[in-house]
Amino acid sequence: MDFFEAVSKRRSIRKYTEEDVSDSIIEKALDAAILAPNSSNTQTWDFYWVKSEDKKASLIQFCLSQSAARTAKHLIVITADPSNWKRSQKPLVNWVESVKAPKQVILYYQKLIPFTYRWGFLNSWALIKWFMFLLAGTVRPMTRGPNTRRDLQEVAIKSAALAAENFVLAISAQGYSTCMMEGFDEVRVKKLLKLNRSARVVMVISVGRESERGTWGPQFRLPKTDVVHIL
């Protein structure tokens, strides 16, 4: 199956058959997910493959017991946590040094990433960053953030969403189906996964073989002329 066929076949499937999906299918899709583009390569995502029957039962309940969760053979939770920059910084610095990257790239990971990804107690560091960006922006084009913890969570969520897209397309390319669920109790899911305060649950993805009644109808999209703007 080529890329464009995988894209066109991907649908949000609400009900799956009883057919098993081998672990190797999920492993291959996870390998694709972690190759997704992400902000500054900080890889602030995490992927929770919920295989324990007890935890899976709880997760189904926390996904409001919707059929896409109840009938799934696998459930994957994708999370985003901006504090994960600390996990990736040292390996990234070691890597850019080992490949003899330009000095500005090494300094970027040594200095700019810690500056960017900190928000401080009660967002105190965020206020300093906001003021610095405001002043610099008066004389030249300048990024205006991210500053607060919420801003940084948004950056991490974007990266995690890109990984989610890679994951579902990889599942589609292997002939199986997914549903990217946003309907869940985030407080309970975070507690189940033992996530810290700065982490966000981006989505829960179910995987299975589409049943005959897996979708409500044909795919609908607005005309391209409504959403694509050529300037």
C-alpha cells in the first residue's frame, strides 16, 4: 500500500471485529510514530501501550465506554509533557557534539533549550521571557514565545499530534484501522498512567480490524476551495 492509499483508507473506526491484531503491527507503528517531526527534536512525547487487562478495562471506562474503545484490540495513549526536555537535552547535546554540528547548533541545545522550556514557579520565568521577546520584537521579527507552562504544553501537544498521525497512518498501511479518541476523562487517565502535573493526555488511539458497521457513513470533507488559500 502506498502513502496516498494509506491516507485515503484511514478513517475513524467506531467498531472493530473480534480479529486479533499482532503485537508486531503495533511495534511497527510505534517505530513510525517516534520518527515524526517534533519541536527542536526534544521528543517531549510518551506512548503508553496499555496491555494489562485491569488497566485496559479502566481506560475503556475512562474513555466513556465508547465502542471504539470497548471493541479495540489495542489501546495506545499518547501524552505530551514539556518537562521532558530535561530527559532529551543531554543525549541531544552529546549527539550534536559527536556529529560535529555547527557551534550555533550545539549552543542551541546547551543554552537556548533550557531558556525556552523553563516557566518557573507560578510562571515567574515566563514573565521575564515575555518581556524580553516584547522588547526584541520592537526592532525585528521575533518569536513571541512559548513563555508559560500552558504555551509549552501546546508546543508539546503539537509534536505529539504529529506522532499520532504517523502512528495511525502506519496502522492503515498495514491494513488495520484506528480511532483517535479525544473523548476521555483526562484527570482519571492521568492518574491511571501516573503522569505529573505538566503532562497532558493528547489522545487515546484504538486499533483493530474494522467491522461492517465501523463507520456511520462515507467520508466528508469541505471542498478544497473552502480551506486552501493561495495568496
